[in-house]
Amino acid sequence: MENQQLNALRDQINIVDEKLVQLLEQRFAIVKEVGMVKQAAKLPIRDEKREQAVLNRLGGQVTDQSLKPAIQAIFQTIMDEAKKLE
């Protein structure tokens, strides 16, 4: 019985992971466009104010506050990887 429940939960995680991959691919495609715009305008890749605003905005959307540090850390990593693509 325990294995069935565990497998069902893992199946749910797999579905969420697949959605996350799709969304990350979509986000990074947009990031590449942002990079081209920044390059054309001779703007720096890093914008610390924008990064902090994103983290603050997303942190404000977290309903389970115990998850806020983890979610913000994940988004910081996403933004760090995005800068590499820009």
C-alpha cells in the first residue's frame, strides 16, 4: 500500500516537473530576446534592481512562508542562468 501511495505522489511530481521544464524553456526563450534588446541598446546584462524586484514580487506570492527562502533561491538561480543566456 505504501509503495502505491509513494508511486502516485512521484507521478504527480513528474507531471509538475514536466510543466516546469516547459515553462523554463519558455522563460529562457524570452530571456534570449531580452539579451538581444539589451545588446542593441548597449545596456548591461545585470540589473540588480530588477532582480531584487523580481525576488520581492515572487516572494510576495508565496502562500506558505516557510517556502519563501527556497523559492527565492530557486529564482535567483534561474536568473543567474538567464544572465548566461543573455
